[in-house]
Amino acid sequence: MKLGVLTVPLYSMKLEEAMEYLSGLGVQTIELGAGGFPGNTHTAEYINGEKPIEELQALLKKYNLEISAIGAHGNPIHPDKDVAAKFHADFETAVLFAEKLGVDTVITFSGCPGGSPEDKTPNWVTCPWPDDFLKIYEYQWNEVLIPYWKKTVEFARSHGVTKIALEMHPGFCVYNTESLLKLREAVGPEIGANYDPSHLIWQGMDPVASIRMLGDAIFHFHAKDTRIDEYNTARIGVLDNKHYSDVAGRAWSFRSVGYGTGEQQWKEIVTALRTVGYDGAVSIEHEDSMMSPKEGLEKAISLIKDVIVYEQPGEMWWA
């Protein structure tokens, strides 16, 4: 495995400055945003041709870094066709950018359509009753989601991107292990997970169990934590739409690694990843409203350095 960081939180730095900073902390891989919600602050000049790709490759070599994935998280099946077209274009741009860099993994969301062709806003179905919701669910999956990804996978494959790593995120059709595997079965092996435990913990899932369930469908890994506020959860449950800044009032909050579940849990997560054969980047994503980007990243890096398994086990000399 390799220690990685998503560079988006360091948007105030120039890319080379961010590379120098992260390399000095022992980071081995970086994940770059190329559109969608993460934006393209660090990549725009290379995407639009103002700077040659060779310059970026030289920077990577200078700071002894690799690119683990290109991110373009968005909703390419948004019911507003203009919104959907923008996110789809961002995804295709990310694929073409990855192709130039020799990167085979692009990260995004599955997307979420409306409840009917007439809708203008997404409709995330979370229960089977009243019956309207099951009809919406069938429409979304069979008429929108699966056809879109079957076509989009063909484009990605033709440009050398063989791993479309969907981040399982509530609000989108793929939000847990079961929905990820359902889409993978319908579309093909190019569909896999950008496994981010923070989105699954608050849903009540055990990261170790869900990692074991996904197995080789895990294409990339985000190291981000979630703290469950037991008092607030006992009062209001986990379905919480208050703003992330309302830490005192929320049932759960995203935290830097170790501030949600603790070091031992992260050792168990790394062990589970190793068990299913994952040997890619452990890419830290900072979304902790109680810490600055630098402090949050540095604390996460410190913990992940201690729990990550860098080397192959080798021969069992004792057995």
C-alpha cells in the first residue's frame, strides 16, 4: 500500500507547492481533481493545454510522487439536462486527462436522476413504501442509471480507464455495498468502489464487513473518518440534514482520521483491505470542520503512517 492525499483541500497552494509540502510529510501518491464538485484548481492549466503534461510528469518525478486517481465527482444523470451535461463533460475530461497521464482510475459518483422524466431535481429513494417509491426506483435504475453507465464505460475503456471508482455516497443511487455490487453486475467489471468508510459508518455499516463483501471491487480507498454523536443520535437518529458546521447539533460529523473511530479501527480497516488483496493508495481526504486543512491532513498522515502496511509479507518462515 502507499500513503496518499487528495490535494483538493490544499487549493490555496500552487500544485508544485502542494507536492513539495506533501512529499516532505512522507506522502507517496496524490489524487487530483479534474472537474465536478472537487473542481480542477490544480489541473486546469494542464487540461486546457496552457502547460504541457510533461511538466506535470516532471514535477511528479521531482517530488517522488505518483498519481493514484483522477477525481471528477458529479451527478451526470441529473434530471436537469444542462446540469447533467456539465458533469458528464467533466467526467469525460477526467478520463482523457487520465489517459494522457497513464492513470487507469477515475473517481466519481453514480449520480441520481429525478423520479420521472419530467422532474427537475434528483429524487433519492430510501424506502419501498408508499408504492410510488418502488416505481421511482425501477425507473431510475432500469431506464437511467444502468443505460448511462453501460455507455459511459465503453468511452472510458476506449481511453485506457478500466477502473471507474464510484464513491458510495447517500443522495446517489450507489450509496452502499449492495447498490455498488448491483450496478457492477449490471454494467461490468469496470465499475468498482472508491471506498470511503466515512459515508458508510454513519449508515450503521461495519467497515471491515463491507470491505470483505466488496473484495476485488475496491479500486481506490479514501481515508476519512466519521464521529457518531451518541447523544444526538439517540434523540434524532442518523438521517440528519443540518449543515456540517453544526457539529454540536448533528448526529454525526466527518472527522480527520482517528478522531471518529480510533486507531485500532483503522488497523482493522487496513487488515481487511490487505485480506481482500487491496494494495493501492490509502488516500487521505480532509473534510473535518473542526480542523484546518493542514492540521487535519498532518494528523491523519501521522496516524495512517503507523497503521498502513507498506510491504508485501514475503515468505512465512515460521510456518
